[in-house]
Amino acid sequence: MSRSFFITTMGCQMNEYDSDFLARSLINSGFIPADDPEFADLVLINTCTVRAKPEQKAFSLIGRMAQMKRRRPNLVLGVVGCMAQQQGVVLMERFPQVDLVMGPREISRFPDILELVYGEGERVVATQLDTPPPQTVPCGEYLRGRVTGYISIMEGCNNFCSYCIVPFVRGREVSRSSNDIIAEARDMVERGIKDITLLGQNVNSYLWEGERKQDFVSLLDELNGIEGLLRLRFTTSHPKDLSDKLILCFSNLKKLCPHIHLPFQTGSNAILKSMKRGYTREEYMELIPKLRGVIPDMAITSDVMVGFPGESQDDYEATLDLIRRVQFDGIFSFKYSDRKGTLAYSMVPKVDEQEKASRLSMLQDLQKQISLDKNRSLEGKHVEVLVEGESKKGGRLTGRTGSNKIVNFTCDNDKIGHLVNVTIKRGFLNSLLGDMDPEE
Ligand code: SAM
Ligand code: SF4
């Protein structure tokens, strides 16, 4: 009888891609997906350690799954992802019920590692950081019914921003072969995917120097030519590597969506310097009119954190000021949290937790108003939506605009996987509501 598996994913889109990769490998090895960990033979927890909060969540989930294993000793329990990399063997000592600890750079060796667990009955810790990125694992069954998909085009990061654990847990930057990426994209399109997001910690520094040299712009150009693909996106771009050539792609490449996620982290030059971000506030601000000069209603989203060591009230005000000036469509905002091993860990003075919470809440209120105003300004306008499925509130379909806004709309016929025009009736904080336009 086939074994079944269940994967829980925490954290970012990179983790979602890694979980997809693991699921495809498992299905190809004869495993079947389970809907509930209670009925699975293998449970994998894909963890995140970028901030303290997801790390705490991961520990409590591992604790609950370890309890389940006490009741069901035949269950194989694996912890994968960034926290697995960071904790390594310590995690296994803390949770004797865990059979497998595997870092994100090891996923290309996953079938061999699993063989050690099942075939040899070993408890395995796999945390090498120099394992090459995996090759494509085609698995049509896994993609069935999906309209959007991710492709990881590079692993790791060389930037070593002073607050960030990623270079330590995902290793040094390495790009995947462009032939492999193109093959993966073609396979996905053949199986029905219409919208592909390219992933990397720093996608715009993509460089492949293998069988033929390719940089990020030439990769985008080639992917744009894939017949049947409707939309192409990428995330995350680093402001210091956003070239004029790449900005021009937004007007030259028909399928490239008018949205960029461009983290700024702080509006203060002094804090940017201690963060080792490699750009100034002025350099960041210069990119905004360049982007809007190419696509006037380009959606711009960002990441920001408050309470970095030494952040004064003036530094914080500079962050709020930048947000007011740029008018982002959306922001992911965080309280700085100490990550052991990073440079910022030993930086002082630390900002008080209560002060961080109050700065974050004021910043979020400001951004909420901006996002809401932006979404309301779309009321009465026509937008093009790629239909992704039925909306959570029944009776409607859901999809996204090129600018990555969620649209729920009424529509009589089954349009999943198609582009339709929708007139927006209401703009909310996180979504838009509309009616599909009559077809010509
Ligand atoms: N590579 C991307 C970049 O440079 O913009 C970001 C990757 S990181 C996984 C996602 C976001 O988490 C960062 O943009 C940052 O805002 C936040 N982050 C990273 N380390 C953090 C820390 N120690 N405390 C709080 N937020 C953090
Ligand atoms: Fe972390 Fe900076 Fe690399 Fe982003 S660019 S992953 S924030 S080190």
C-alpha cells in the first residue's frame, strides 16, 4: 500500500516553492498526498527562522507533531527549511521524535536522504550548504487545477544585510541553469499554468554562466516568448541591483506584470548604513519616478522594519515620511528581531519592545489608509483579471490583476485560467469587488 504525506509550510514564497518541490518528489516516488497530518505516514514541517515569531510558531508546531508521534510511533516526522538548518542536531536532541532534519540547500538530495530514513531506519541531519540547487522534477498530477506557479531561479544570498539570517541558513548565492528554468516554465505552461513568479532572495542579480551566459534581463526576455504563458512576475528585487535595463523590461516585455516588490527597510540613511543595505534613501527614491515613468500606474510594494538597534524617533519619522512620499500599494512591515549570528545581534542600543510595537502599529495605520485610498480609486474602472478559482465566499470567482490585486467578482460561466475584464464596484483594504464585463 502507498505511503501518504502531509507538508506544512511556514514563511515565505521560497518555502512554498521548496514544499512544492518536496511534494512533487514524493508523488514521483509513489507517495500520495493526505489532507490531514493525523492520517499521514510522513509529516514534513517546512520552517522559517527569519524573525523570532515564525520561529516560535515552528517550535510549538513541532511540539504538537512530536506528541502525535508518541501516539503513532510509525509516523515519520521531518523538520525542513531554514530553522532546521540553523538548529541542526540540537533540534533532534530537543525532540527525540524527529526522524529527519534537513536544511533548504539539501532538497536536491531529498530522495537519498529519505531512503536512509525509510530503508536504513536512520535518524538523519542533513545541513550541508554547498549542495547545488535541484533540477526540475516534473509532476503533472501536482499542478492539476492550478493557474499560478513559482519557479526558484536562484538559491542563497551574498548580501549579508546586518539583521538577516538568510545567508547563514540558505548559503551563498547560486543561480540555476537557464535551460533548466526555461524547461520548468514550459512544462508548467503545458500543464495549465498561466502566471509564473520567478523567485530568489535577490532575483535581479541572477547570472548563469554555464552552457550559455544569461543575466536576469535576457532570462525574462526568453520566458516572455513562451507560448501559452500569460503573465510573468518576479520577487524579490534588491534596490541596489535594479538597473535601467531591467526597468525598461516593464514596457518592452508584454507578459511582465506592472508590479514590483522593492523592499526599502527604513527611510533613514544612518539606519540603512548600519543595516548594510548598499543604497541611500535618495538612491531608493530616485527609482520610484523611473519605474512610474515607464508604467505610470505601476504597483509598488515593499518590506520595512521598525526598531532596528539605534533607531531614533527621527529615524522612524524618516521611514514614515518615505512611505507618505512613495505611496506604496502595500507593505509587509515587521518589528526588528535579534537573530543570533548576525551583525545586528550585538548592536546597541536595542529599542524597547513596547516602543517597537507602537511604532509598528502607527506605521501600519498609515499604510492601511494609503492602500485603501489606492483601492478605492479603482472603483468604476475596468481591470484585466486572470481567473484563479472560486472565491472563499461562494458564488464568486477570484483572480488577480497584473498589479497583483485580488479581485472577487460575479461571473456566470467557468472562466478559470482565462483573462477577463472586470468593472470594480468596491475597493477594500486587501481586495477589490467587481462584476465581469459583458463579452464582446
Ligand atoms: N531578500 C529580500 C530583500 O532583501 O528584500 C528579503 C528577504 S527576508 C526573508 C524578508 C523580509 O524579512 C526582509 O525584507 C525584512 O524586512 C524582514 N526581516 C529579515 N530579517 C529580519 C529581522 N531580523 N527582524 C525583522 N525583520 C526581518
Ligand atoms: Fe537577507 Fe539582505 Fe539577502 Fe534579503 S538581501 S535575503 S534581507 S541578506
